[in-house]
Amino acid sequence: MPRRNELEEAPRAPVKAKPGAAPKGSSLHKKVASVDPPTWAASMALLARVLKARGSPAPGRWGLLDAGAPRRWRPEGARLSAGARAEDKGAGRRGAPRAAGRTEGPRSLAAMPGPHPLANLVEFFWKDGFGRIHEIQQKHTREYGKIFKSHFGPQFVVSIADRDMVAQVLRAEGAAPQRANMGSWQEYRHLRGRATGLISAEGEQWLKMRRVLRQRILKPRDVAIFSGEINQVIADLIKRIYILRSQAEDGETVTSINDLFFKYSMEGVATILYESRLGCLENSVPQLTVDYIEALGLMFSMFKTSMYAGAIPRWLRPFVPKPWREFCRSWDGLFKFSQIHVDNKLRDIQCHMDRGETVRGGLLSCLFLSQELTLEEIYANMTEMLLAGVDTTSFTLSWAVYLLARHPEVQQTVYREIVKNLGERHVPTAADVPKVPLVRALLKETLRLFPVLPGNGRVTQEDLVVGGYLIPKGTQLALCHYATSYEDENFPRAKEFRPERWLRKGSLDRVDNFGSIPFGFGVRSCIGRRIAELEIHLVVIQSNNIGEKHPQEAPSLYPGSTASWQVTSLPKPLLSSPVSHG
Ligand code: HEM
């Protein structure tokens, strides 16, 4: 068991930090930016997909409420439901895998503890549980242990909140792991004659697309070539900050940081995906982009609706039409946007080719020219990657800035490291990032405390014995990363923000990766990880330069120049935030 750093106590309740919270006499306290902790809409929406209760559960496997019901509930002689039969499988079953070190056979799911199905239904559908998944993970772990079963409407889920068990499950994965039941996503695509993308595809179809895309964007060196494009977007972001400051009432406070980072992330990822600029950071954002943001907003803000779209059985749709209608409407908007940008690029390439010019380009050009994916598959992947790549990155950036604002001493250290190792006015590239390990540690610590996805999912493809239970093939697993990230056993004094815990100074400071795997793990892990890291690392490093170039007027992340991000207020997030760092 690795030993971890001793850490400070983190404040729990939100506070309003005054502008003067920075050391008196430093110019830090003068310039203030308000940082909204990002909402968890994106994470919830994504996790909702993971936990989505579909109208058509695996045939013969899950019953609505009785699968997890204690046996005493069942009337004498009553026939077991399909779900209950699934739970009854296992114990003593011939040929069942044996748990290492156990002499008796593994226990069946019927013996697994978990919240009462009705209580869970109330928790999630009446008490906004989907907005509090992180809290519920921890609560249920305290009450039922590190492996427990739950019911989400018709879906039965085994939750795992233990680092080693998570590692076991992910290490046992096959060639094409299944994350969750993506039935509603697939149904929409079928309805509209669309292809599935990486998120929604399964099996051979997923494997084929993953093979193609992983060659282009999965390794740090693949995305390193995009440093120049990202730096141009950062230059626009900085320009935008100046404009916003000049328009601010006090002439210096930049508010709506979430909004700013959202636009930055969208512009950044689109630059890589579509090889074109969207104009998100312009004074006047193009209508097409505005429409997209609206569709994305609909997808996320209506995340519960879209989740219910999957949860509500088809036969109920005529009576409760809104969720499915909204779900389809937001997907229509997302696909439309991607298709327009993909088609623009295609025309552009065609023009070059018609003129006999060599076409050199980025991701999209390579995909066209290699013809490894069909046009529909390109549309679908661009749509799903843009969806997955905007809020995830922007929320993480917002949380990182928020944490720095709450911890000026960490800002100081990060600032000093950047200046010492990269110099004062350096415009960084990907090659510079390893020279500032604290910037990387900042991102890891931010994602540990505020993982965009508090949990992840897998559908078991073989019978597995985990934690002494036999989990039959086809079971939906929820991997509770938020809970493991906050375990003192995994990260001593886990509630505290201390990026330096990620700096490896030898075995004493080693951090076990499976305690916090914000991008997932293995062959189905996040394909956009390196893009997100590049966008975040470069913008954090570049923030250092803002104040230097315009010492009198520029906001900066760092002290030593003129200003700092500071928290002036914590606007109420749309959904609950995982932890209130006061
Ligand atoms: C801080 C930013 C991000 C975080 C924390 C994040 C996190 C995740 C996680 C946890 C998964 C599930 C992995 C698994 O099941 O093991 C995932 C999947 C995925 N992410 Fe990200 N992501 C981020 C940014 C991005 C970006 C920028 C893109 C696109 C450019 C992207 C595209 C995807 C796609 C397409 C998948 C599905 C992969 C597959 O099923 O093969 N993500 N992401």
C-alpha cells in the first residue's frame, strides 16, 4: 500500500471570499475575477447514460422492483422474476469462477446488500438523485459497503466503490468493452438513418472506429502538433478577457468564467476536430454556433429529460412525449452543426484536389483521405466527440481556476515553477508541459476532487467474481470513481486540495492510479484525453503571461505580476456541486 502525503484540511462550506483576501500590499487583491464552480450537468448527463434505465433491459435478466428485494418480501411460492433469477445465479454454481483465496464458492447477487429498490426510486426520481450521484455514491458506500446493488427503474446495477475491485474489473476487460446500455442513443440514430459514433457504438463497429481514431489522437505526440492552433485560441481568449474587463463595472472584474472557458473549450476542440474556427470568442458569435450552443445546452440542461427519454418505456411515450421529443431535438441540433462543418471541410478539400494541390491537414482531412470511415461515421464521431469534449474540459478548467483562487499559496508555487522552468513570456508548446510538473499535478488533483464523471460504467462480458460475489455476464456495473477519489485510504486527507501529492518523489509519494481515473482506463478510455490535457495545460501556463505583458490592466492567474483569479462569490450552481470548498 503506497504511503501518501499528509494534507491540510479543506474548507467545506461555500464562502464569499473578499477581494482583499490576497496578501495585503500585493497587487493580487486588486483585481478580482469571480469563478463559478461549474455545474455537473455534463457529468450527470454522461453518467446518466451510464446508469440509464432503458425500457428494454437485457432479455430475461432484470425485473422492475423485485430483483433486489429481500427474499422475505416474496410471497410464498411466488415465481422468481427474471431479475431475481439473475441475482440468484452464482452461489455454488458449477463452473463458477472462484474468488482468490476463498474456500467456499462466491456468493450470489441475491446476498449482496443495497438500498431498497423503492427507496432508490424515490431517491433518484423524486429527490433529484441524478444531480447528487456523487453524494449518493458515498452514502451508499457507507451504508452497504464497497460493493452493493441498486435499481434504477428497470435497470439493475452493481456499484463498486473500491480501488482494487475497480482495477480488477477494468483489467479483465475484453477487446471491445461495453460501457452501458446505449439503446436510446442507438434508437435515435436508427430513426434518423445516422451512424453510431465512438460513444454509442458497440462491438465490431466500435472496434473499427476506435482503431482508426486512436491512431490519430490518442498519444500525446499525436496531439502535440495542435499546440499552435490551441495557442491561437488562447490568444483570442486573452483578448476576450481584456474586452470583458474593459466592459466591467469596476473595470477589472471578469465574471462568467464558466462561460468564458466553455467558449474556449468549444473553440479549442473544434479547431482540432473540424480544422476550422467557430468564432466562439468573437464579440458577435456566428448564428450557427449560437444554435449549436443552444442544442448542447438543451442536451445538458435537459439531461434529466433526456435520461428519462431512455428510462421511459416506448409504450409510455404517447402519454409522456416530451422527454423523447427533446432528446431527439437536441441530437438533431448537434448532428446538424457537425454535418455543416464537416461538409465545409470536405468542399474545401475537394477544391484543393480539383486544383491538383496536395492536401495537408489535420484530423478531419486524414479521415477523409484515408477513407477508413464512411462519411456518416465521420459525422457521428465528430458529433459525439464535440459533445464529449466541450463541457468536460471547460468544467475542469473552471474547477482548476476555482481551486487556485481558493489557494493563493498554490498559485504562487505554480507561478514560480513556470517562470523558473519556462521563463517569463514563453508561449508554450506541448513539449514544454513536462517541464512544469506542477501544472500537470494541478490538473490531476482538480480531476480527483471534481471528476467530470463521478462514475463510469461497464457491462460485464463474462461472469466475474468481484468482492466475493459472482457477477453474471451482462450485468451493468457502476464504477464509483468519486467515492474512491475521496477515500483517505487511497488519498490521505482526501478532501484537501494538494496537487503536490501527484509529484512522485519516490515511493512515499506514489499515488495509486485506480483511486482516481478521471479519463477511465483501458481500451475504452477517453479518446480525447490528450486533447483535453493539451488545452488545459497550455491555457494554465499561458495565463501566467497575461499580466506580464500588460502589467497595469491584465488579469492573471498568478501573483508576482498584477493580479489573480479570486473568488468573490459562489453563484448557486444549476446542479449540486460535489464539494463546497469554502
Ligand atoms: C477533462 C476532460 C475530459 C474528461 C474528464 C473525460 C472523461 C471521459 C471518461 C471518463 C470517459 C469514459 C472512459 C471509459 O469508459 O473508460 C470518456 C470517454 C470519451 N471521451 Fe472524454 N473526457 C474529457 C474530454 C474529452 C474530449 C476533449 C473529447 C473529444 C475530443 C472526448 C471524447 C470522448 C469520447 C469519444 C469518449 C468515448 C470513447 C469510447 O467509448 O471509445 N473526451 N471521457
